[in-house]
Amino acid sequence: MSQVEAEAAEFRAQITALAWQPNEWSDDGEICFEWISSDRHAIVSIEGNGEIGYTMLVDGTFVAGAETCPPCRLPDDLCRYLSRDQGAAE
């Protein structure tokens, strides 16, 4: 198993309890998790460097995540974003 695959497995374990599960895809050395709905869109990128990169759609603009985070932890701002009710205010 490559480093990127190992880190994706660590991150995947952190999101199993979420009601809203992402699409997962890979491209040229990275594995991505993507959540898309009519009012929310979030992407997590894992490249095997010990940190995740993530962004969330807020008011029509993608905003970078606020935390530097290892793949073994779900960032607080991303957790709140993914867990809020559909249509609820940010």
C-alpha cells in the first residue's frame, strides 16, 4: 500500500459515522473525497504528505479549510460543514 493509500484509509475511517458520505476518486498521486449537494460542496485531497487539503463552498466561493490537519482527524470546520442540516445557514 502506498503512502497516499494509507493516508486515505486513515481519513476514510474518520468519516464512516457521517450520514453524508462522499464520492471518492483518484488522480495522478492524490485521492479525493468529494461531497456535492444543491447547496454545499466540499473536497478533501490527500497526497501522502501527512496532511489533508480541503475546501468548502460558502456563498458561491470555495474557501480553504482553516486547519492544518493530519489524515487521522476530521477538521472541526469541515465536520460542522458536512454535518449541518441541508439548507441551514452557515
